[in-house]
Amino acid sequence: MVIALAVAWCVLAIFVLVAWPKIGADRNWRTVALLLTLGFSLAHQLVFSTIAEDAYITFRYAQNIADGNGPVFNTGERIEGYANFLWMIVIALPKAAFGTDIETAAIVLGVLATLGAVLLAHVTVNRVVERAAGESRPAAGVAAAVLVAGAGGLAAYGGSGTETPLFVLLVFGVFAALAARRPVVAGVLVAFAMMTRPAGVLLAILIGGWLVVAALRGRYTWWAPAAWLLGGLVFAAPWTAWRMTYYDHVLPTSVVIPFDLDVPDRIDRGWQYLSGFSVVHQGFLLLGLVAAGALLLRCTGRTPHEAEARSLAWLMLVTAVAIAGFVVYFGGDARPAWRLLAPIPPLLSVAAVSVYGVLTATAKPSPRPRPPLQRLMPAAALALSGLAVLVSVFSPEMLARVRAWHDHGAQLEEIGRWLDAYLPPGSVVSTSAPGVLSYHAGTQLQIVGVRGQTDAEEAGEAVVSRRHPTIAVVTDNGYSPAQSCVIDPAYSARYRVATFVREGTSSWLAVFLRADVERSVRAALDRSPDFRHVPCPS
């Protein structure tokens, strides 16, 4: 797939550079350019093609919804262990209505959302430029689409089954709606963004503030912020009321977990997370800095419409910075490819191309057209997208970690299916990786995350004392290369170690069995032809 990605980029680059003048003037040429860009985006996503561990937590909730058990992780337990309500509902609907496999639905919908974000980047830039100049410059939108298709973080999570692509799509939709002066639509999309990822709350604050300032400056009537608020409340208010009634708390468990760390420690972790991201994404960050510098050099717009378009570009840049600060405050993320920061490169791309389009569309026409300079923007966009592809392939935090993640996930899937097949229904399983394992263990088993992923009040030793798990599978990375008979101190008083070898391999798994059921559970698990119990040395 890496070769296919390189070919897709080369074909796109040659076509765009050669046909650039025609792309701006002819819809058919522009359509071909966008189709090639979508093909490039699809190839970029297929290079990664790995479902995220966290996605399976949402899958389990979606499975329970489809089965009629409601939005719960374990049947009968109302714990909000997800923070992506809208995405959970979206992937549960095909299963509930047509019996479609949840994994397949999530992958397909995520890929489609990513392709939609690429197209919406084109639309957003065109609307911002049209707001400034009174006419669209559709070629600029193509350059933005190329940049978004090259963004590695978005591509890595396109087919991951997570809410990341939907969130980016909604963010672009909000800005496109603002550029088209549709505050009600923007309010609805902001509410959807809040229901998709916690950072949507930050987006709501920024958009609301921007509309109020715009009304104060006379660019909008006061109906605009009021309409935006009403559009958002139509969905956000009943959703919030339902959450507080159904789960009996305000914040989801997944949002509460980072607060277990002190603020300085959390910010230190978040800063390291941002620093690693910044080193790898220097091209996109430079693009954002250039856009901000260009806006500062022309402090005011020549017309009210240009001023509004410039303020929209500023809003995109500020949103990118705010998301970065939000992620730093919450301590970052342990997943590869900087999942929480994935919206930033696409946002910077759309903002930068919008700035270019606004400033060139409103500049005085040159008496001497310079064809080579006309290709400067597409050349820069293609070069940066090509550099982003190289980063995707060669950065140790991107493709290499995603592939290792894929291998670990495949092992956890085997372990989950093993537990589903041989543990008695109703058994309680504690695990440090409640995503892949829990989904494939089925809904007949009760799964408890030892780090509080499924219940903020039950973490660490509290899992042992309150839930009395039948078995503990404390592994994040699947199998071990050697037998280990060391028991976690939290389980040492009431549990016994049992080690199993994966038949035909040198892969080992250690589990902790509750002492009073050790023999019966060990015998049940040992019936599997794929796993064989090997006693620990005396």
C-alpha cells in the first residue's frame, strides 16, 4: 500500500501542476482533480488500516444498543465510559437496522467521513474567499483538499473506528456554515461536535464568542448569535438532560480519568505530547505561522466582507491553538499518531489557503500575469502533502507504531474470543485493555477496566475489593515472549497466577484467577485447543 500511496500522490501532483489554470476555470477539470485527491486520501488511509483500541470500547456500547440493552458497557450498569455519543449512535444504527457488523460499519463510515472532510475543506475555502471577494476561487479549494488528504493524523484514524474523522468533518462544516452566514446550521453542527468529542465544548465557546463580537461590530445582527444558540440548544439541551438523568453525573468517565494526575504532571505530559507532534508536523505549523503573519501584515480588510473573511481565518487559527492547549491541559494521549491533535493540521491547512485566497482575490490585479507564480500555491500544497506522506511512512510514531498497535490488537482479539468461548456467562473480567478484548469477549461477560475506563470509582485495588473478578487479564500489548509467574500486588492476597502458552507459538499469557474458583476456571480455559495451561515452576 505504501507504493500505491506514492503512485497516487505522483499522479495527483502531475495532474494538478499541469492542469492548474484549467482547474480554476473549468468544473470538469476541477472534478477530476478532486477525484484524484480523494483517491490519494483513500490510499493514505489504507496504509494504516488499523482499528484503534479505544474504538472497541465504543463498539461494545454500540453492540449493547443494537441488542436492546441501552448505551451501557456491561448489561445493567449505567456507566458513561465513552465521550463520543454521536459517533456511538451513528455506528450502532446500521447494526440495529440491518444487522451490519459494527466493526465494518465503523470503518466504512470513518473512511467516508475522512473523504467528506477532504471535500468540505474545498467547500469551506471557496466560501470564505467568496465572502471576501464576492466570487469563488475554486482552485484554492483544491489546494486545501490536497493538504487535508496529506494530513497523516487524519489518515491514520480515518479507518480506525474512532470519532476523529467525524469531528474534523463537523468542524469544517461549522466554518463552512459561518462563511455562508447560516448561524442556525452552525449551531446545530457545533452541538453535534460537542456530542462527538469533548473539545467540541471549546469550539462552542469560540464560535459563540466570535458571533457576539461580530454582532458588536455590526457585521451581524444580534439575531445571528441568538439563532446559533437556539440551533445548538435544540440538540445539546435534551442530550445533556438525558445524560444527567440516565448516568446521574455530568462528566463522562473517560474525561474524569486524567484528573487523577496533579495539574503540573498532567501539563508536563501534555507538553511532551505536543512537542513530539510539533517536531513531526513542522510543515503544517509553519503554514499556520505564515498565514498568521500574512494577516498581521494587512491589519484591516479593504471592505467589510474582506474583514469578515479575515476574521473567519483568524477564528480557524485560534481554534487550532485552543485545541492544542486543551489537549496539553488534559495530558495528551498514549495512542500513536497524535490522535487528539489530528484536527490541527487540517484546520491550519484550510485557514492558510483561505488567507491566501482572500488576500490574492482582493489584491489589485497585476498588469503582467505571471504563469509560474500561479502554480506556486499548488506546488507548495503538493510539496507539503508529499512531506506529510513521508512522515506517515517513516516517522516511528506513525506507521510503525500503528502496525505494532495492530499486532497487539490482533492478540487481544484472540484472548477475548478465548474468554468468550470458555468462561461461564456472567463471569467478571478485569483488564487493563478493555477495548479490543472486551468487545470480542462478548456482552455475556462483565468487563471492568482496572484503570477506571469503565467506572471512575472502580480502579486499581477497588476492582478487587468491590467486584471480585473471576479472572484478571492485565496486559496492554497481548502476549509475552516468555512465561511470567509474577502476580500484581493488587491481586496477590486473593488470586493465583495461571500461565498459558499459545499452541504452536512461543507466546505466553499470564492471568490471575480468583482462588476459590481457580481450578474450575483454569480447567475450563484449558479445554481450548488454542491455549494450553503450563504450571509455574515450584
